[in-house]
Amino acid sequence: MSTTSRGPLVRYLSEGIVIVMSILLAFGIDAWWDDRGDREIERSLLLELQAEFEGNRESLVSTANVYHMVRSAMESLLTVASSESTPPADSLASLFELASAPPHWEAATGALATAVNSGRITLVRNPELRRQLVGWDGVTSDLYVDEAARIDVVWRVLRPTFAEFGIGAGADSITDYHTALRSREVRAHFRSQVVAITHLLDHYSAVEDEIDVLIDALGAELAP
């Protein structure tokens, strides 16, 4: 092939290479830009989830503290029932009111549910963190079941039983705390509820531990 005929071929090849490289570079820039956009969306999502779980931890601890007070009230009433002391009626009223309190906790999952339902959860690159987030409902299921059972006992058993002694039955009722404390039925309810609440608080502790793990994992992903 003559030098004259090779000239146009070399030029065409060079131009072709430049065109191919330009296309590949354009694709590379687009991919980089898309990845950058995904990473920004992921960071925004992780920040939303971090705030949501931090709020859940705060409300969980607050509700658990109420349950501790409820259990303490029942234990105090059992102590009074087995002693010769006669505390003032207003003190007993406060203890009985606490004993029949129905605390309730439910995790806020707006950000998480939206991420899962919309498919944005797939933007979380850490597979273990993504698995923990998708499986969150399984973490709280035992707590919800036991708490619902406890609240049912409060409304169907405890409060009606207390009402038989005028406790919580209204302003026109005659309240007899001391007779209530001598009741075997009332004391049996207190003992069973102390056990039930202790078991429920174990669930609260387990869920708190899981929330702490998630918050730490989210923080690690958000770290520079």
C-alpha cells in the first residue's frame, strides 16, 4: 500500500478512535454522575432513618420507664397488703392509678416504610444494614404481642376488678382501698402483672439493643 493511500486510512482510524473514546468518556461521565446522584440520595435516606431510629429509641426508653413505675406501684401495693401499715388514701389512689395504667409504644416507621415500599432501600449499599432495615418488623413483633396482651388485661380484668371496690369507678362511688388490698383476687392480679411486665421489659431491652445497633450502623455509613 502506497504512502498516499495509507494517509486517509490512518486519518479515518484516528478519527474513529477519537469518536469511540469520546463515547466511552461520555458514558463514563454519565455513570459517574448517576452514581454520585445515588450516593447523595443514599446519604439523605440514611440521615432520615438515623433521625427516625433515634426518636424511636427516645420514646422506647420513655415508655419503658413508665412500665418500671407501673411495676413498682404494684410491688408497693403488695407490700402494703402484707403489712400492718395504712398509708393515706391519696397515696393508695396514686398507686392504684399507676397499677392500672396502659402504657403503649409503637415505633415510628414512616421513613423506613417509604424507603422499602418505593424501592429506595436498594440504594443502601451495605448489605447487612439493608437486611437489618428490611427485617425491622421482626424485631418489634414479640414486644407488640406481649404489650397488646397486657393492655387487654388492664381493660378487661384489672380496671373492672378495681371498680368492684369503687376504685376508678367515678366520683359518686365509695372507694375502699384497704378491702381491695385484702382481696386475694386483687393481689393475684398484681403478682401476675409484675411477672408479665418484667417479661415485657425484657422485650423492651432487646428492642433497645437492636435500635442501638442500627443507629451505630447508620452512623458508620454516614461517617466521612
